[in-house]
Amino acid sequence: MASSLQPRVDGDLRSLLDDVGLLHQAVDALGSPVNVVLPGRLAHNVRQFRDVYRDHHLSGEIYFAHKANRSHALVRELAATGAGIDVASLGELQHALGAGFGPERVMATGPKSREYLWLAARSAAIVNVDSLAELDALAAIVTAHDLPRVRVMARLSGFTSTGTNVMSRVSRFGIPAGGTAALWDALDRHRSRLDFLGVAYHLDTVGLPEKAAALEGCLQVLDEAVRRGLRPRAVDIGGGFGVSYLAEERQWEAWSTELTGAVLGRRPPVTWNGHGYGLRNEAGTIRGALSVYPAHRALAGAAYLDRLLRTESTAHRRALGTLVLDHLYDLYTEPGRALLDQCGATLLRVEQVHDEGRGDTLVRVAGNSSDIGVDQHGVQMDPLLISHGEPGPEGPAGVYLTGNLCLEADLITRRKVLLPRLPRPGDLLVFANTAGYLMDFSAGHALMQPSARTIAAFRSGGGWRWCLDERYWPVTGREESNG
């Protein structure tokens, strides 16, 4: 039997998931699936990042990456923490402004339509541009509508390391860091329209060396800006600080070893139809690369940021955080997943349990792979099993979880999950810690199946209460509002 991958669950999320009656009540009222968010956890996560800033004597802002979750409750509660928000579309910008964010706390990123650029400029948000064409379009809008100067960051990409060669993947976002002459010329042309704050990067990687090379590269580019007569004040290092989803590292290592053995044919399959998650068997040799999220991480979240800032510059032999401080630059970060650690869960009702005829057990749930994106985002973890009524006989059960679409590909996870017992129809399967990207990033209405409703859970009178996500405001979860 395959190894268990037990999720890491702590704090308020642990307490909430122990309230079995509330979870069943929510699914009975709203149907399956149900997303549960815990807005009250956000302030704790923001404080952890602020503590790192304080430890390194750095000033600056933390901008939550809105794309990680659509929840009204989470965005409204975040507005009450004093943190900023990174929006990546016109809709997200409108949502943030309506949730209580002042424009000074909004960073506009992502591909930008003219309408998006206009509202960002009109509301005086910071605009983080991806290209010279976007910079020129923004300046033209400021001129045409007689708007005040707009604060801008310039996103860079294609960094090279001054020390050990660090591979940097090609990105379709950003201005090449090695060719900034045109950027300085554009900023010089638009001095009366655009207020240049500094440069940024956002890398699609969890690799610390690549991020360190990018930060060092940004500092070098900012030196160029100063020599060109500009006055940069900030460096934005994006997000990608990560979350550790699993309780135990040994389980992650055991499963990784089992998958390799299964791909080589040395043990029974641990995935549906022998899926290798990027690994393949070529004449008895493993080829390819394991394309899953590192579900157990010794370094994640605010601790990852701390390690990055303590990493030594290859050019200056000093900590990168110290170099940022020496230049008196503000540090901007854009955590998404990391700020949502332990902020939510997804509930799925078991519909059917059957043997598919080859010895494997299939468990169909009321929901599909667009409702819970663990497999799409490569996050491997077992759900928690919450019985409806008296639980069945105890004993580990390895099962495959299937969705409610008539598609072969609609598997909640292609990995065989390990449950403490065989579930029954009416039981709940709960995927913990799904608020960051796993909850609603790809939610849709395929085959006219309903998508997950979202509720916000909050403490009241010593217990837990919930309301619809759109009904939650920061005063909702305060004891003084319940009297």
C-alpha cells in the first residue's frame, strides 16, 4: 500500500475541522463542494512577514497576490491588517478598491488592458509594468486624461549570476535586465507623467539561488538608474515564498521513493494508470523530472524570505538584505500562497464507493478537479475523512478519488490516497489548507455542474459560526458585533 501524506493542520484551522457538526451543516445547506475560508488567520501570517522586515531593519510593503483566491472575506479582512494588495486584472482592482483598500496600498500587475491602465492611473495605484509598450501606453493615458503622475515599477527578467552559473528560465513577462538603456530613455521621456519607484521581479520558481541572483541583478540595475539621474526608492521581489503542506518530511520522502519504484515496475502502481508525474521508465532507467510541488518544505513562507535576505551577494560578499538597507530602498513583496497558509479548506461529499474490477477502489465525490486544484497545481496530500453518523470499520484504505464529470481525466488526484478507513456515501472528504491557489483558481461550471460555494468561518461566543463569503466584513467576526 502507498504511503500516507498527512496534511499539516494547526491553529484555528485545526479547531474548525474538529467541529464536525458545522462542516456537515455547511454542506447540507449549500451542497457539495464547499470552500471554507478563515479570515482571522490572515493577520497572523502578515505579522510573520512584518517580523522579517523588522529583523532586517527594512521598510516597505507586503502586497497580497489577489490571484491566489477570489474570496471577498479574505480581501476585506486583509484590508483591515494594513497590508497591501497585488491585483492582476481590472476585476481584481475593482474588487480591492471596493473591499476597503486605499490606492496607496494597491499594486497593479499582470497583463493590462487600456481600461485596467486607466483605472489604475485614475485611482493612483502603483503600476508595475511588464514592457516598454505598456509604459508608453500608461504615459499616453495620463496625458490624454490630464491625470497626476503615476507611480511605476518596472518588472525585469532574464537575470544572470555574477558567481556560480544559475539557470534562469525564459519569461514572457518583464524587460530584459541586460538591456535597460531603452527603459531609461522611456522613463526620461515620461518624467512629467510617471514617477519611477524602482524595479521588480517575479519568478516562477521555488529555487533560492535563482531568486537571489534576481535580487542582486535588480540592485545592479538600480545603480544604473541612479547613474542616469533617476531616484529609485524600492525593489520588488515578488512572491513564491511557498507553503509546507505536509506534517512529516519522512512521508514525502517515502512517497517519492515509492513513485520511482512504481515507474520502474519494481512495485505496484501508486497512481492511476501508472501516471509518473513527469517521470518515465526508459529501459530500466528513470528519465524526466518530478513535476510536483514540494509538498513538504523545510523552508517556506516568512522563513523563506528571511533566508533569501540573509543570502550572500556573490559580487559584494554581503547579505542581500544588508545591501537593500544600505541603499535605503524599500522592500516590496507579493506573497500569495504564503499569506493564505492555514486560511481555508475544501469540503467534498462522498457520493459513491465501488471496486472498478481490477482491485482498485474508486470514490466518487460531489465535485470535480476544477473545484479542488491539488492535482493541477501538483500538491500531493491526503484528505481528512469525516464520517456521517457512525464511522465504518477502521483499517487503512487506499482509494482513487474521482469527480462528477463524465471525463476520464476528472480525477481529484491521480495519486492513490490513503484514508484511515473506507468511506461511505454521505461522509465528507476535507482537503486542508487549500486557500492558496487550490480552492477557486480554476473553478468553472463544466457540464452545468455547480461550482463550490464559499463560506467564511469565524469565532463567536467560544465556538465557530459561518456566513456566506460575500456577507463577511471585518466587523462580522468581532465579538462586539454579535451582542
